[in-house]
Amino acid sequence: MPIVPSRSKHIQALIAALAAPSAAERESAIARLGLVGLRAVLPLVAVLRGGSSLEARLGALQALAQIDDARARAAILGAADDPEPRLARAAALASGPPPPEAPTEPRALRPFERGLESLPAGAKALPALRDALRRLEGELGASEAWPLRLRIHRELVQRGSRIALYDLRDMLERRPPRDSAALLDLVAQVGDASVVPALARLAHDAPAASASCVETLAVLIHRERLRKTHRYVKAVRPEHRKLLDGLWAKATRRR
């Protein structure tokens, strides 16, 4: 798939950020490259296979793991044999065990995929997107529905909609954490105070996501004018409150 010039500059800027000194900047670039999707695959594969720094290659690997594409999966599998031990281990974890055979799964997914390919423009698509989420929950298992749920949320975020924020919170609460960088990027764009308990829990359960949680919380505090007295902030579990205090302090320093 050719990369249009305007998008190409954006992708190259994000790829350059994969080697940034700041962990938060690297994680943000990883999440945004995952959201770019198919257009980012070939540049990311080039970074993964090229002579870039180890941090950049690890970031490219994580971004590719968020994209549902055969070329991305092949590049990740190939990196599992890389002579660099950290990269090989990360690739082995990202590739995971082979999925069980499910001959009926592609057929079950096709109606949803066709629906997403023929969405009307703007807000007219919102009822169809909300209906697709409800049907996915009823007709497919959590594992099979996950990539489409993420895609639907990207469509909703592009339209500035919060109508399925409840489902986005549910995805953040799933354990073990999955695609947390991509989810947090979506939450930063449309989330509200109700996601704060999920952020605190994610930072507790997945310390590697803490920097992204801080970035997301900083956006929410500023946009939603959050205070620690807000009922959702006070609803954070007791075992997560001390951690939230640390996240909050870091987040407020960013604004």
C-alpha cells in the first residue's frame, strides 16, 4: 500500500521518536504508529530489520504487534531469531503461541469488517458503530472480537464520540493487559474522569505502562479540570491510591 506524502512525513516523525531519550515520548510514538495501522507497516519493518538503535527496533516491534497484518506478523516472527537477545525475547513474547484453528472465525468476522468498510461520513456512522460493538460482544468471544473492537474505537475517536466509553474502560480493565499503549492513546482523546480507577489499576498491574498512564492522566486533568475530590478519583481502590498519588504528582508537573 503506497504511503501518501503527508502521511509519510507524520510516520517518519513518529519513527524518529522511537529512539527518543524520553520513555514517555517513545511509548506515545509506539501507540500512535499502532493507530496509523497498515500505512506504517513497511517503514516499521525497515526499522526492525535495519541498523537502527535497539530502542528504536524494540519500539518498532511493539508498534507492529498492534497492527493486524500478515507482513507485521512475519517481521515479528523473523525477529525471534535475532542475535540481539532482548529483541529476540520481545519478539517471541509478541508472537505468542499459534492461535487455535477456527475455520468459522473469518466468516464470523466478515459482516463486521464489511460494515466498517462502508461507514457513512461523520456522526452518521455513530449508531452503526455502537451497534457493531454490541453485536461483537454477543456473537464473538473476547479474543476474536478484540482487534475489531479496537478498530471501532478508533473510528469513534476520529469522530470525537464518547458513546462507547464504557467499552473502552472495559478493555482497559481486561487482564492480562493487551494493547495498553493504543488504548491509552484513545482514552487520552475521549476519556473522562470515569477512567481514572482503570488507569490506576493498569499502572499497578503493568508497571511498564506507568509512563503512558501519566501522559493520559495529565491530558484528562487538564481537559476535564479534574480534582482529587472528584467522586471517580475517590473511587480508586485503596490498594491503588498511593500509586495514583504518584501518577497525579507527575501528571500535574507536565501541565
